Amino acid sequence: MRKVSIHYLVMSALVVAAMLLAACAQTTTPTTAPTTAPTTAPTEPPAAAATNTTAPEPTTAPTETTAPEPTAAEPEIGSQEHPIKVLFVPSVDAQVITSGGEIMAEALNAATGMFFEVSVPTSYAATIEEMCASPSDTMGFIPGLGYVLANQLCGVDVAFKAVRFGWDVYWTEFIIPADSEVDSLEDLAGLKWAYPDAGSTSGYLVPLVMFDEAGLQGLTRLDTGFVEHDQREEITRRRAGVGISPLQPGQVLEAVDLAVGR
């Protein structure tokens, strides 16, 4: 009985060993599964970057402009609506100049068919200023110094000159009291001299040059305005030692206790 058991165990061991060997023989070498080459999905071209565009602001419609009203045409120079201004310096009383100037304006109208308006500004400077302010429609009767200044300021030119009683010149008049001891130009030194206007050729510029050339000292000045009798009044009232004014050809000198041209 015991031999049978051992024999049985040996057989069992052999069977188990055979089975193990069989199992090893049947083990297969693992095969690597075929790999498929990865296919890369086609890439789409990159989308253009979106730009943040702002819609343009609506432009304002142009405002409708109204055509300017047609302006009335300027009246022609020399017409009755736009007369030519004739300017005189206030060398004598303005009323005397105006009345004589109106006679001249009527004569010019008859000769040319144009219209003229006479005016006497308050001074030489005002006369020149008005001519320069309106050069296209003014004409003036001004002395030599006034012409020089007007020519320098705005190009005023000479067209003709005045002739009085056959004379185309005038003079400087020195007025002194009848009882004055003045007997020569040199005797005027130290006196006050009354003159009509600093723009006057004969009433200011000429005597000023004469005083300078004679070397007179101490003369004081008194501006009386351009009316001639103002200089005479200053002499009569003893407010000036000598009065100076233009002397026109044919001018009648009044005797007011004065000796003229000594």
C-alpha cells in the first residue's frame, strides 16, 4: 500500500511537470501591433486678425450759404451824389474862403459838368489829413510847406497853382504896434511873436528861418490860430511884441493903431 502511494505521487509530479513544460511551450512571443503612421489633420490657414474698425462719423452736410445782396453801385466821383471836395487852408476867415470857394465851384461845374463841394478844415494839418484820407476825390489849395508834408505822407502832387491879382507868390507880414521901438529884425530879440499856424509857410516857417539866420535869441511863441485879426488883437492888447501872418496880393490892411511893414 505504501509503495502504491509513492508511485502515485511520482506520477502526479511528472504529470504536473509535463503540464508546466507544455504551458511554457505554448507561450507566444508578443507581437507588436502594427502602428499606423499618424496622419496630421490639415491645418486651416490662420484667420486674419480682426481689426477693430470704427465706422466714420457722418459728415455734416454743408450749410446753405445765402448769396450776398447786390450792393448799389457807388455814385461816380464828380456827380451830384458824390461831389469832389475842394479844401482850403484857413489862411483867412473861413466864411470869406467859403463864399469865394463856392463861386469857384460854380465856375468849375460850368466848365467841366462835375460837382464840387467847398470845405475849410480847422488847421493846415487837418487839411492835409483829409486829403490823404480821401485822395481820389479831393483837391486842395495848400501852401508850399503843406504840399511838402502832404507829398511825403501820401504822395499828393501839384496840378496847378493859384494866381492872385496877377501874382503867383505871397509874402510874410510882420505886424508891430505903432509906438514900438522895433526898427529892424534884430530888435525882435526877446519878444513874444504871435503866429497863425505851425503849418503855415509864410506865417511860421519863413520867419522861423529868418530868426535862426539872424541869430535871434529869447523869442517865445504864441499860437493864435489862423485868422489874421487874432495876430493883430494880440499886438493891440500887448500880449505879443510882433505878429506874423501871410500877406496876399491885393490884401487891404486895416489900420488898428498899427504900423505895418516897418
